[in-house]
Amino acid sequence: MLEAVKARKTYGDVVALEGLDLSVGAGDAVCLLGANGAGKSTTTNLFLGFIAPDTGSVRVGGVSPTQEPEAARHQIAYIPENVALYPALSGRENLCYLDELCGHQRDEVFLVAQLEEAA
């Protein structure tokens, strides 16, 4: 599902990742541990297509997140450490707005019903 082959990423003179080889199968649970600057966020950002590797390759379900970011993002979920919600919107309104940003055109009643079924 997630694959990195000899991925390298630098920021100026700082090497954030050097030769990252990683393979994570569908349904596997993985935790990235390391000190500040170890490359955890850089690795995550590569798979999300927010940044591109300098060398090597990164794939999500066989798709390059750099070349096809939407196709790659449709195969994974990401919840950031700090979720930004809009305080002027209700919980439902936030949910519907974020769902719409993902390209979905579902109405509020349908979306809430789906969540209630999953709970």
C-alpha cells in the first residue's frame, strides 16, 4: 500500500531522509518513532504528496503522490496533529464543509446517518 524506495529529501544543506526503504501493506499498522528532525513528518509529507523526494520514489497503492496527488490521497486517510475547525460553524457544518473539500457532494442528513451507523 505504501512504498518508498531509496527516497531522499533535503532542505538546503540538511538531509532529512537518506535512502528510505519502506513497505507497508494494506491493513498494517505502523508507527514512526524518532527524535525531532528524524524525518517522521518528511516521510508523512512524501506519502501525502505535499513534497516530492529529491531522489528515489514514493508510491501509495502503486500511484506516485507527486504525479497523481488526488489518486494517491483517495487511497489513504490522514488526521493531522492539530485539526483546524472553524469556530463559527457547528460540528455538523464543519463535517459537511470538510467532506465537501474532499470532493464529496453528500448532504448533511446522509453524512450524519453514515457516521451514526459506524458508531
